[in-house]
Amino acid sequence: MKYALNLGTDGRVLSVTYAKYAADSMALAQTLPEGDVGDYRYQNGSYVYDPLPQNNPAIQPSQWDTVEAQAVYTAMMTDTLLEG
């Protein structure tokens, strides 16, 4: 079975369909890689594993940051915020 690969400008596999639905500009391949096809680039007729970097997890606020945010919020809500 042949597959049609929609490739990004860097060769990254963006999507896959069957060859019978392929646009003229799509690359054709006999197989698909294991796992998420978005982790691969297609170059010279073969797949190159090149996963995108994962987003860094959000930095957790320190206990002091939380206390300070609560104090500022309380001051704003009670109109006692001191500007200085």
C-alpha cells in the first residue's frame, strides 16, 4: 500500500493520506514510521527521526511568591495598597 506524505518546508511529515488521494506535490512512501509521524522528517526516500522539542513545564511559584501575590491581592481588594 502506498501512502502520500504532506511535508513541511523542512521535510517534516505534517499529515498522511492514501496515495489515491494525493496531491501532485506530495511524496509517496511504501511504509510509515512507528509512532507519531510528526516526529519524523522524510528525506531522500527515508524517514529521519527528529522530534520537536517539548515545551518546558511551567515554573512553579515559590512559597514566597504565593504569599506576596495573596498580600497584594488583599491590599488591592481592600484599597490599602501602598504605592512606593
